[in-house]
Amino acid sequence: QKEVEQNSGPLSVPEGAIASLNCTYSDRGSQSFFWYRQYSGKSPELIMFIYSNGDKEDGRFTAQLNKASQYVSLLIRDSQPSDSATYLCAATEDSSASKIIFGSGTRLSIRP
Amino acid sequence: DAGVTQSPTHLIKTRGQQVTLRCSPKSGHDTVSWYQQALGQGPQFIFQYYEEEERQRGNFPDRFSGHQFPNYSSELNVNALLLGDSALYLCASSFSGVYGYTFGSGTRLTVV
């Protein structure tokens, strides 16, 4: 069973600090990795994708990928109360890229 | 540019009944995937349609079936509803899974 694992949280971070979210995956054939944000009662929204080892930055968000360790992370700088949400890590199932598997999500709370 | 649209938004059904959920993909997308998301869980892959055929399927019973039409829109059918089928059903469209999916707002199904 191919899996994506996340700590369910909640992760509480003070406003203005860096939030660090982590994820591991079991399928060494996975090629692309995604971070989705999901507000309560809403559908997931894609915020970052990464497919090469290293870092990828987009505004306050940085995704990090280490394929050797099968590890993906998301850093959120200057955290804002509006960042409070559940963050879903996802990975393509092997090289087909036609199926994306999701973790159970990490609940992030930004405290003022 | 319309995103992914799903209907209906909410639905209440009785055990044993059948339900049909509908999805129109984002313009330019040709692949539709369906997910089931129970409360507090990550989305679980049901199946994916491409070129009007089921391309991949997750661990869901045959009670779950689908269809894709020539205009890329899709339906999810669930027969013999169980209480455990109560969940948020998400439709996601893509052109290539490498770049992630775009989700619709979902259909909240309640089985009583």
C-alpha cells in the first residue's frame, strides 16, 4: 500500500514565525509532490508543487524535496492568521503521474 | 475561465438508495479524478477518467461507478448507499497529473 504520511497536529505557531510542515512518502517511484491548503468546509487548493530535489520558493512558501530520504516539507515564512488551515501533502503514484495520493493532513493554527 | 464545477452542493439520501454526482472540469483539462474525503481525513482516490474510460481505480467497491462524456464532464454513481458513504466527494481535473489537480468545491453527501 503506497502511502503519504503526515503528522496530524495541531501545529501551533505564533504570528510572524516560520511554520514547518513535514511529510514522508513510501513510493520511491513518485515523481511529483504537492502541497494543498484546505480551509474547514472547503475543498483543497494547490499552493506548491515540486519535482526536483532541493528547494522551490514562491512568495512566503518554500517547498523542499529530498528523494533519497523520501521526505517533503513546506515552510511558511511570516505566518499569518489566514494561514490557519489543514495542509495536505500529496504525491503522484509512481511515474504514471495519473494518480495522486494524499496524506491525512496537518492542522496548522497561527496564534496572534 | 470557469474552474471545476460540481453539483449538487449538498445531498441527503437514505440507506440503500442510489446517487449521482456531477462534475465539469476546468477549461483545457481532459482528465477527471474523483475523491472521497471523510471528516478529518485526507482525500481517498476513487477512480480517474481519461478519454471516456476509467484509467485507474482505488480501493472502492463496485457500488462506486463513473462515466466520462465526450465534453470531458463526468459523473460518479454510488449504488446501495451505506451510512459510511457519508463524506465530501471531490472532483479534480487536470491536463497532466504532473502539475497537480484543480479541485471543485465538492458535494457533501449525507446518508441517513
